[in-house]
Amino acid sequence: MGPLPRDRAVEMLEALAPTLPHSLRESVVERAGGNPFYLEELARLLVARGPEKSGVPVPGSIQSLVAARLDALPSASKRLLQDAAVVGAELWPGALGVLGVENAADLLEAQEVRELIERSDAAVLPGQIGYRFRQALVRDVAYNSVPKNVRAQQHAAVGAWLEGVCREAGKEREFDDLIAHHFERAALLARDVGGADEEAEAKARVYLERAGDQSHDMDAAQTAAGFYERALAFAGDDADRTTLRIRLAEALVGSWQHEAAMDSLDQALTDARRLGDRAAEGKALRLRGDSLRMRGDAEGARRPLEDALEIAKEIGDDREEAEGLRSHGLLDMFLGHWSASQLWFRQALARYRDLQDPRGEGWSLQNLGWAAMLMGRMRAWVLLLRGEVMEAGVLAEELERHLTIEHPEYLLNAGFALELMRILRAYVEVARGNLTSAETIARGTLGTDGSRFANMAWVQAIGRYPLFVAALLRCDTAAARAHVEDGTRWAESFGDPFYLGQFRFARSLLAFEEGNIDEAEWSVQEILGAGELGRIWDGSAGVRWLQASILRARGRLEEARRMLEEKLGRQNVGLVSTARSRALLAEIQLDLGDAVAAAETAAAAVEESGEELIARVLALRILAAALVTAGKAADAEATIRDELSLLDEADWDVERIRALGVLAKTLDAQRRHDEAAEALDRARTLLAEQPAGTDPSALESSLLG
């Protein structure tokens, strides 16, 4: 939010402090500089002081101003706010009670406190009404006004209170991270003042690890890494430190932070060998192999995986042996050795069943499903990108049936493979132009249909991408942005660079569609400059399509044409087919005034699109525009009517509006003005019926002229 205009600031001040002397109003407005929060705090401070102290200088910074306002409160209210700040952004009367605040519930409802703290339902505890600070700055100032030694004792007390309340209510796991926060702050503040709270340190270590384990179980590896790293500060001895380093490395590997993972593993391996801890040594070696595989170094991965499995067998560590067998299977699956990978997974499955480990059993079954399915899934993607949409859809449904009916045991504990197949089906529906069906399938992966796997970070991330595409095709940029932000947040939690890149590309595409050309160009360059991620996306048809579109928007048509001509036919990565890239080339040729070449290119794009409706209708519309420009209005009319016939089988009204605009131009070119007017009327009726989020400005230009 920008600064308030002067007239609005004056109105706000009059509403907040109608009794403030006129002589002070101008100086208050001037001092606030349009900052509404500063203006509100300054006005309240002056009113609280009363007219007899109107000449006393006011604090210069907003932090000092908030501190002055707190000082002006009754002592009981100020003490409550300070204690509440220690409890946190979310707070409860019971927590204030353990800090010695009497009648906390009544004080929280006092007028001077309610201006700063309000009720909240964000973090629910049984028998407790939740509250929160209205402004983070107020909490920060109140918190920093409490001496560190007092804060340390209070954090420990709040942590113990939360621990007891949550244990009694069976919500300990839900609040592990918050309990960890209080014990961690108690321990660190005690250190800051030259002391030590051994009990707080021990509890901080336990709850930070538990919070990390909870994040790890949800595949939020990057979040888990943060908890494990914090837990390391409270490790009990070298053996405990080695254990936590390995847990940290496991989370770092899972979030693709391989350099940091290797640093942690190197130290863990050194310490494990010094301590003679063969179990820790074996696990560290396995994680090293997993990291090397994920970085594409299959040959380098084989040796540490073999050594890790040998150690596990030597010391009789059945659980680590099972993990090692599964890692070998993943390596062979990475190399495309499908049969070999299934042998490894079956051995791992047998070990996990002996251990009665349902999570390991579930992952092994899922991996068996993957191995059986990957060839089919890859074939489905190839079919989709070739425009053989119907066959891709049939194959996706067959694979889903294979997982759910023929081999339901593959989905015992981990259904990510099934969710991926559903997401593939959503992409197929987008390619067919069935946007509503695509959205229904994609939302199903996010748990709205009761999916058991909706809490998996990968599912939450990639399930939002077809929703983003559908929203963008509908010109609903607000919904598209929401899907990008949600998908990015989930992708960041597990750190996979490919999916992070996918949502960065989505952000670039969204910026372009919104007309923010500079932002789109900068964002694309950021993707291409991101190391391994850049090398992956440099081969993407989507990226080169967007780069050419940016050049076209800047009027650099020859550069755009050359880029597309040079890269057409190269290996495609992503969701923009070669047919769509060729359709864009036809548009650029038309911009350059070469209608004949544009018509030839667009016709080739139509042929190349196969059953991919999205690419086919775009190519048909561009072909019709080129034919009109070339003076072949009748041929153009036939072409655009072909597009409209295809759209009758889809629910993509936005493209139907654009097609009707082109139809009107072809009819006008044939002097059939009444029919042209009728086509425009149909388009405008459709435009008026679009959902609230659709941006009409993106469509109106296609109906002009």
C-alpha cells in the first residue's frame, strides 16, 4: 500500500482524534508522511497524553512511537502486552496465566488492549480462546522491551504449558514446532545472558527433531532441514551430533540441496568412522549414493550404495538393508533398467514386511508401481506432445486402472504414482480444451475428493499446474496467480529444482499475459541462468515460445522468427507442443507482412497438432487470419468455421470469442456485413457471460475493427 494522499490523511486523523487541537493536526499529518499506521499510533498517543501534554515532543521513529504508546498504557495492560509478546503472534489466556497474569481473559477484552490484540481462530487449543496481535510491529516492540533473562524464563514456562496442554489434548504432534520454538528461545536467551538452561536445551533438541520428522513425513524436506539444523545447536554429544547431521543430510538430499548435503555427510562420515559407528557410516554412504544419483552421476552413485548395503548386511541392520535395496532399485530405475529395478524393490519389500514397517512397505510397493508404470507414462507424455491426445488419455486411464484395480497393493501407503497419473489426465483434458474437466481432476489430487495423499508436498505442488494453465486459458489472471503462488510455496517446501523451475516459468508466462514484458523477460533469464535447472529448461519448447513472444511484443520480429525457425524440431521438454510454436511462427510471419508464408506455416501447424485441440484451434485461427490478409476470405471463413466446430466439443469460451471475431472479419471482407454483425453479437454475448475473474480487456481487442 502506498502513502495516503494528504486529504485522506486529514480525514483519517479527524476520525481518530476529533478532539485534537487544530494547531497540532498539521504537524501530525506532516510527521506521518502518509504512513497510515504511523498516523494512527501518533494520534492515539497524543489523545492518551491529553491537552496538558500537547507540547511534549513526540518520538521520531515508528518503533519509538509504539514504545511510547505502550508506556502510556496502565501498568497491568502494558505487562499483559509484554507477556503476550513472549507467548507469540498467536496467544491464549492460559499461557498468560502461567506467566503470572491475573484475570488474563478480562484484561484481553479491555478497550486499550483490544486496540492492539484481537481474537483469532488460527491456532486452536481445547478450552482456550485464541488471540493475536493486530500489528507485528507492536508485538516486536513489546517483546524487545522485556529483559532477556526474563524472556528466557517465560519462554521455558510457555513451552512447558503448551507441552502439557497439547499432550492432554492429543495435539502434541500438531504443535511440535511451536513447543520447539519456545524451548529453543529459552535456551538461546539463557546463553545470551551467560547462563545455561539444560532442561530447555534438551527439550528444544527433542521437539526440533520431532518437528523435522513431521515435515519429512509430509515430504516437506526443505522445511525439515531447517528444523534438523536448529536441533544441531543442542546436540548432546558427538554421537548425537552425528545422528542429527545424517538426518539433516537426508532432508537436504530430499530438497535437492546437494552441496550442503555433501558437506554434512562428509562430517558425519568422518565422525562415524572415528566413533566406530558402522550403522551411521552405512546410512551416510547410502545418502551419498542417493545424492549422486539425483545429480545424474549414476556411475559415482553405485560404489557408495554397494558399500552401504555391504555394511548393513555385515552388522545385521535390517532396516538400513531395506533402504539400501530400495536405493539400488531407484538407481536402476533412473538408468532405465526397469526389470532390474523391480528385483531390488521386491527384495526391499520383503525386508520391510519382516520389519512390519508399513511406510517402507508402502514406498516399495509404490516404487514397484512406478517401475511397471514409467514406460507407459513416458509413452503417454510422448503421445501427448505429438498431439495424439486421445491415445494418451486412454493410456493414462489404463495405467490408473492398473494401479487401482489390478495391483491395488502398490497404493498401500503411498499413492503419489496414482496422483501423477490423475494429473497427466488433467493435462490431457486441457489439451482437449475440456477445461472444467481438467480442473475437476486436478482438484481431486489436492484432496477435495478425500484423497489419502493430499498432504504430500509434491502432490500439492504439481496438482496446481493444470489449474494454472486452465485459469490462464480462461484469461482469469487472478486465479492463475493464486495457483502459481500456492504451487511455488509447496515446491519450495521440498526443493525439487524441476518443479521450482516449472512454477518460475508459470510466473514468467503470467507476467507476459498481464503485459509486464520486462518482468517476463527477467524471469526467463533467471530460469536459464540457474545452473542445472537452466540447462533443463533451455531445451523447453515453452521457454523458446515465450522468448519469441517477448521479442514479438518488443517489435523485434526478425529475431523472433529466427529463434523459432532455428529451434523448431529440436527435442521438446515441457507442455508447449511444437505445433504451438509453429503457430506462433505463423503469427510472426503475418506481422512481417508475408501472408503466404504465414498461411503455409499455420497449415503445417494444423497438420502437426493432431488431436491436441489447444494447438489445433490456435493454428486454425491464425491460418484464417493469414488467408483473409492474402485475399482468400472464403477459404478463411471455411477455416474459422472448422475451428468453431471443434470448439463446440470443448468448453473454452475465451477462444470461441476470438474465433468469432476472426469470423466477423472474414464475413466483412466478403461484404456480408449483417452476418458479421451477428457473429460479433454472439461474441459479445459470450463475453458478458464469462465468470467474474475473466479479464475482458484481453478479449475486447479481438472484436474491434
